[in-house]
Amino acid sequence: MRALSLLAWAPLALIVATILGALAALALHLPLATLTAALADPETHFALALSLRTSLAALLIALALGVPSAYLLARRRFPGKAVVETILDLPMVTPPLVAGIGLLFLLGRDGPIPALGREMLFAPAGVVLAQAYVATSVVTRSARAAFGAIDPGFAANAGTLGLPPFWAFLLVEVPMAGRALLSAAILGWARALGEFGATLMVAGATRFHTETLPMAIFLNIASGRTDVAIACALVLLGLAFALLLAIRLLAGERADPMTEAPDARLAA
Amino acid sequence: MPGLRLESVGNAVLAPLDLTLAPGEAVAVLGPSGAGKSTLLRIVAGLLPHRGRVFLGNEPMTGRAPHRRPIGYMSQDLHLFPHLSVAGNLHLPLLFTGLSRAERTARVAQTLKTCAIAHRATRRPAHLSGGERQRAALARALVRGPRLLLLDEPFSSLDPTTRRTLWREFDTLRRAAGMTALIVTHDPEEAAALADRTVTLRAGELHEERTTPPCFSSTTRRCAAC
């Protein structure tokens, strides 16, 4: 019985050990002084700053496009909805390199909108485009699930209480989906931060120009500067850990925005 | 001038029906499940498309969006907003009434007191008992001072003692406010306790009208047998 119980824990232990092993190998590969110097390297700083700027811009685009689309998909029926939903899921299952080639041809000289391509291709704007392409898919899918889980009767009821539809959406449905939407945003942001394949195709890999954190890892591994590559990898890991932890911490209940009353359970 | 007038109102579920409520009158709609009772309420609330015409007083409501109708609607599932406290649930309907924050706060406090739920003002709906949830939902439906109250199986999920208490309280409250009400229920006892008149819907058709059974006292609104 005890052996069976231990056996049940074995797969979990193996997964956790593998993840921790890979992280430890990465973190302990360099002496502390070398790692500190690599973390202070201007290239690491540039990559971090560009990654944060572009991924946040991509997240804003993803939220602006993804949340209304998700609401429409969750609330309305229309012909071809299944096809539209499948198309929206495609960026999540397509290899990023393939998505990048598609975007490159779409915006390239022979594509339908070359003028836009001249502005975006092989430029930081291209990084934003590639990141937004993948993040929007994640945000839309997660937000659709969030809105779909809310009984439409709440919005209908809000209407009978005198709230116009837009305000019913903003004051009732969005707060009710709040934590799930925030999780969707964090997941989308994490996906944008780690985007590599599509960015490589659309924005290229140019030092101090389109060099995001994943691109810095790629460029420095390729040129033998493993110290900067490892520093960038650790920064990415730290950001990913912080974002995932934020999702976990979202479980806490917030104060009532209508009355600013303290948490009722604490008061009770 | 009638309180509520329905002229040939119907849709795919409901056969065209006529119904008139006098101002301050409460009418109960009885009928088995699937008869179209809730559909009728949802049509009057503006939540479902329909044929025919709906008037509140002499004012046509047909084609008017739900948020523009001076109606209080309490659905069977209550739909109290879980992210807001009880007081927050009452503040929300007042946001677009033009009242100042102080006026809104006073109105909310008064309504909570009237519905005997003021002691739970800061609680979230998830932390209320069944009876408290019903009181909170009723208070929310009343807070804007609607001209017509629509109640869908308002007290169906409660124990008999709490139900009877709430029947009495609601009846007193409604009569004091002189409010017209259309109340859906499948329980003849509830219909008799809450309404002046009862109509029956069966398979989407309005079949009969009758007044409150004589066993209910006109002063206490209680059945002598209860």
C-alpha cells in the first residue's frame, strides 16, 4: 500500500525535479561575479527595456481587440462562429516561425500592404506586431471562457435596473469576470514576453535595435557570449515567475467599488 | 388610466393575450411549468421581443429598452451581483437617476430599512441566508421607486415560515407604496397571499381570471387555514 502511494507521487516528483534541475543548472552555470556583471551589461538592460516596452504595447493591443471579441463570441450566435473561433485559436497552435513568415509575406514588398510593412518590418514596431499576434489569441480565448462562465441573466437584470447595456457590461460583467480577465491579461503578457519565432521573422535579430530578451539569448548563444545569454534567461524566468505568482495571488477578495465597504466577511 | 395594459401580447411561446391591471393592483399569474409565465414577465420587462403592445399607464413601452422602463424586476434566480455588497447592489440602479451621492446613500439606507435587510448592508450575497437574499433582491427592485413591479417566483426557494413572513411584509409594503405588481408563481397559496386577482396561464394561453379566494382575509391577507 505504501509502495503504491509512493508510486502515485513519482510522476509529480519527476516533473518538479526536472524543472528545478534545469533552472538550477542555468542559475549555477556562472560564478556569481560573472553573472552580476552580465546582469549589469548594457545589452541585458536594452533587451529588458525593449521587452517590457514592446510586450506591454502588445498586451494593450491584445486587450483592446481581444476583450470585445471575446464578449461577442461568448454572447452572440452568428453563422460561421465555429470557423471564426477555430481561426482565432490558430496562432496558439501554429509554430511561431510559420506565423512570422505569414506576417512577413503579408507586410512585405509583394504583399497587399507594403506601406505598413516599410514601417513595421525589421523595426521595434514589428516586435510589437509579432507579440500582439500571439498574445491576442491567448487573451481572446481566456476572456471568452471568462465571459462564457457568467450567466447572461446578470446583464439582463442590470438592464431592468436602469443600466444601459454598455454600463451593464462595464459595471457588472467585467467586474464579475475581473479576476479571469486579469489572468488572461497576465497570460497574454507572459506569452508576449517570451515570443521569439514570429519576432525573428518579422523584426529580425539586430543588436540594440530589435533585441528583446529571447532575441538576446539567441544572439549571445550564437556568438559565444553565454554570460549575457544566461543573464537574459534568468531575467525572463524571474519575470515569468512573478507573473505566474500574480495570477495565484489574485484569489483575494476586493472591496465593493460601489460603497467602498470593507470586505463583508472580515466585518462579519 | 390603467396601471398596466397588455394588448394582444404574445410570441412563439405565448398566445396573444390581453390583460389590464388597475393602478395599485397586484395580479398573480399562476400556471404549470412551461406555461409561459416567466416569458410574460420578461416581455413586460423588455427582455424578449414580442407581438402586440404594452402600456404602463397610457405610456407605450413597446420597443423601449429595458433600462428606459420604470419597472422593477425580480427574477427567479435573483441575480444579485456577487462582486457587490447588498448596499452596492442597491446603489447600482441609482447611478443613472440623477441623484447626488448623498441622496443615493439616503435612498439606499431607507430601502434597506424598509425591507428589513439594513443589518446585512455590507455583506456580499454569497454570505446571506436564502431569506436575506430574497429581501436584498426585493429591495434592489424597489430602490428606484418603480411604477410597476414584476416578480418571478419571488419567494419559491424559502421554508414555509420565512415565506409567510415575507408574504405579509411584501403585501404591506406594496400596498403602502400603492405599487402595481405582476407576480408569477406556481403556488395558489402564494398567489392568494400576494395578489388581489389571479390569472392562469396554461400552454401559453390565458385561461381564467379569479379574485383572491375568500379564505384569505382582506385585512391581514392571510388564509384562515394557514
